[in-house]
Amino acid sequence: MHDIVDLESRGVPGVFVASSEFVSGADAQSAALGFPDVARIFVEHPIQDRTDDEMRALAAGVIESVINEIIS
């Protein structure tokens, strides 16, 4: 969250991507850092045991949402 807040504060658009396990933590941290509305996308949890192909499929499933968040 610190990285995306740093980028946003410098005017660089970005999107925070994390697994669904971290929704409440991301909400709390972005609010504490003064960026409660930072763009974020959550993917299905867990991700650490996924294969490369599974990670590619996961990324392919959210890439349009990430792009839409950046350009909106």
C-alpha cells in the first residue's frame, strides 16, 4: 500500500492489487495513509501456491479492470 500511495501522491496513476484476504487491511491502511480511495483490485485468495499458468490466468482475468482503474 505504501508504494501505491507514494506513486499516487506524485501523480503517477496506479492500482493496488492483492488477494481478497487483505480487503479490510487495505481499507485501514489506505485510510491511515490519507488515501482512502486509492484504486484497488482484489483477486481470489490464496495466491502463494499457484502455478505460473494459474497466475497468468489470474492476471488475465483482472487486467482490464486494472487498466480501467488507471484511465478513469
